Amino acid sequence: MPAQCMLCWMYMKTMSIPVEPRFRIQEECRKEARRILEDELICGMSELELAKELRFHALVYYFCESTGLFPELKAHADPIDLHDHGATAFRKAAYHLLWLLDGEETGED
């Protein structure tokens, strides 16, 4: 484990970022995830894990916005609340499933 991540276990970092239209594109999510990790804003997650979470929130948000369905879900999708070491296993599975269903890329690191 990198030295900077040792601090994650003592001081959990969190951040909130707004959903952006560009987060509907997998490569844009990967770029943003890289930036977050390089700036050490969040640790304990891979670039791919972060990218999947960003994209999931964006796709849910814009689906709800375009259909007018599920206003509570739309409100929960934005902002994207991130924290060190990521989401629960169940949420990570949902993020992964939506990443794969889109078919843009496999999402394997």
C-alpha cells in the first residue's frame, strides 16, 4: 500500500463533484478518475473503479432527467459523493454491470 494511502485509514477523505455530461463517456470518466487519483483527492480505489462510479451516476442522472422518472433517484445521483476505498460491494457490482452493458469497452485493467 502506498505511503499516502496509509493516511487514508486514519483520515478518511471524501469529496463531492457535480455530474457533468462528459461523464457519460467512459474515456472522460477515466480521465477524471486519473486526475482525482493524481491529485490524491481520493485513495484506495483504482482508476477504473472511480471511472465506473462517475459514469454510473451520470447515466442515472441523465436518464432520470430525460424521462422525468424517478426524481428521488436523480437527486441522489448528483452530486457524486466519493470517499476513500470506494462504495459497497453491491454498489460496485452495479457500477460494473452498467459499464459492461454499454459495450463501449470491457472495463478491464
